[in-house]
Amino acid sequence: MTTEESAVTARLAAFCATLGYDDLDEATVEATTTAFVDTLGAAYAGTTTDAGARMLGYVETLGGDEATVIGGDGPALAHLAALANGTTAHALDVDDGHRGASAHPGSAVIPAALALGEKHDASGETLVTAIVAGYEAMVRTAVAVQTSHRERGFHATATTGCLGAGAAASRVLGLDETETAHALGLAGTQAGGLFEFMTKGSMAKRFHPGRAAMAGVIAAELAATGFDGPDTIIEGDDGFATAFSDEYDLSTFDGLGDPFAVTESYVKPYPCCRHIHGPIQAILAIRADGITPADVDRVEVQTYRSASYHDSAEIDNLLDAQMSIPYGVAVALATGEASLERFDPGHADRDDVARVLARTTVVATDEMEALYPETRPVRVVVETTDGRRIEREVAYPKGAAEAPLSNDELAAKFRDLTQETLSAADQDACFERLYALPACDSVRTLAAGL
């Protein structure tokens, strides 16, 4: 291990502890604000789900008055508010993500920062800075261990989310470099989260970022009291990289903030796993050429290895639908939409959807693997009953940093996510209030309006 590799945690801690709002350019502040608005919109939507309702009910029984629980009947202790808001933010898989990390930073980092920001009445500038630090810690750790991390069965949102949340929480509390290193150590030692949820579509996936957010808050608050943690948690012989992957590259921590990871994250236009967005976009383009389910003899989705795991055609529940490339392709071709309503698993029984679902295969190719994660490539090939072959490729699905949503599209998504929980007037007012985060003097006042 080189000298630089042996000091990864310390370098990350120093970066997070000394990062200031003035270090952030306009694009970084804008990306962070977008992530904040998008994550809280996702949390509002998640409160209407079974998983969200059960988590809110659980947290309510524990009491507390430190931080707001979105959709709850009252506040909670900060770490429990982070747990609840992180869970609801991921409950419908509409939260943001990062391509190389293969993880959802917003739902782990932002609830932790918000909960402590409210508890300690931080400014909007402090919250923005903390979120940037959290994304940096989480994303760079995840990129360092992917794709080996995923292939060993770990969900990076849950595992690296602990480190991201710990970094964000430490920055809100104003911990120094040593304290932040201990907080990262305490956060990282709590890391866990397995992809076994894929087997039967359990609620565990929804719980993962909430659990990570809670771990980060607890870690930072303990570190603030002098409770120490391993300050080599990432690079140590028994640290995160070695324990959670067979292959890793800690050079991802070179040049921290260049660029800031939050500027490379994506915002989802469709309520499903990001690996499915490219196939949906491609099949919608094919549909626009006049192809219908009745025309389909065979659909082949050529993609990269991590995405190819999402090949199940058995759809019994919402998570099955959201994690299935064949289902996403089938419902999009049949209906021309990939809205939240279209991921109701009942659509799998429609004749037109079932026809395409049964004829769709997913294959990993060397060509696509070589392009990932610099792009998120996919080629969809449709062979028709009359012998035609139609292909469409997507490199950067809509919502990526290379193909961002406009402000109008972000506002439209926020309204769609909050339509069941806020009135039309409240939707617009809430969006504007959240979007003004950098100018906010009091996170406590901002959170009180949620």
C-alpha cells in the first residue's frame, strides 16, 4: 500500500472538515439544490407506500422532538428522523443516483444532513456544504469498490451510504479533521446491506438508505463527544475496501472535489432502477417508429454486466417491476409511458405487456461492459414478426449530468411525486421554498414547513 493509499480516510476527513461554501462554484450549488429538492420530493411520495407508512408508524412510537419526519404526525430524535426520511425517499425508487457508484446518494446523505441541520439550526449554506461533502465521501468510496462490491452481493446505497451520511453529519456539526475521521470510522463500521432483497422483493431495499442515514448521524454525534472510531476505516487491512470487495482502486480519492461528485449524479425521470432507464428510453424511440407489441417476435437488450442481473420476467410486486428490464421494456412499449402508475405489477397481466415480457431477453456483452461506467450503454434490438430488425442505442439516459432534466422538468417531477400529499398551491410553494435552500438562514424554519 502506498503512502497516499494508507491515508485515504485522513485525507477524506480533512477535505470534509475544511470544505467551505465559498469553495463551491455555481454549478455545484445548483446540482446540490436539485438533489435536495428531488430527494425531499421522493420522500413525500414514499410516505404513501406500505413500507413508508410502516416506518413512519415505527418511528412515531419512539418519540422525540429534534427533527421533522416528512409525512409523520410529529418530530423525532434526529437519528430516527434520518431513518424515516431516508426510507421514504427510497421507497419508490425515484431518488437520484450516481452511475459509477451504482448507488443512491441523496436518500442516504440528505436525510442525515437535514436532521442535524434542523436540530442545530444550521444555515442553508452549511447544509449545502454538508451535502456536497457527503456525496464526495459516499460516491468515491463506492466507485473505488465497484463492480466487485455488487458482485459480492452488497448494495452500495446501504454500505457506502453510511460513510456519506457520516461525512455530511460531521460537516453540519463542524467537527474537526480528527473528529471527522473518527466519525467516518464509526459510520463505516456500521456498513451493511445485501442484494438478497431481489429474491422476493422485500422492503429491505427501502430500508437501506434510511439505515445508512441513521448510522451517519449516530457516528457524527458520538464522535463529537470524543467517542473514537478507526481512522483507517476505508484503506485499513480489515477496512471497508478489503472487506467489501475483491478488487478496489483507492485512486478515486485523488483530487477530491475535482469535480464534485454531486455534479455527476443523475435525477430519475422514471420510477425504477436506473439500469432500466436506458432500455425504456430506447424502446420508446422504437415505439415512436410505429412498432407495437403485436409486431414483436423478439426483443434483445444488450447491456453491461451489472445491469444484466435485472433480467427477471416474473413480476409479483412493485419491486419486481421496478427492478426488471424486461418489464420496463414491455410496459413502455405497450403503453408509451413509464410513469409510477405503469409500474403497478398488475400491468404484467395485460396481454400486450405479457407478450413483450415473454419475448424479451437481457444479455451482457463485452462491447457494453467496456463502455460502462463512463457511459450507461444499452442497445435494444427488436425483431418483428415480418422479419424486420430495429435497433436503438442509448449512452446517457435522460437525467444524467450529460442529459440533465430542465428546471421545468424537475418541477413537474416534484408535482407528480407530491400530488397525493400536498395541495396544488402547497406543491408550488414547497418547491420554491426548497429550491431557495442556499439563501435560507434557518434550516429549522425551512424544515418546519415540510
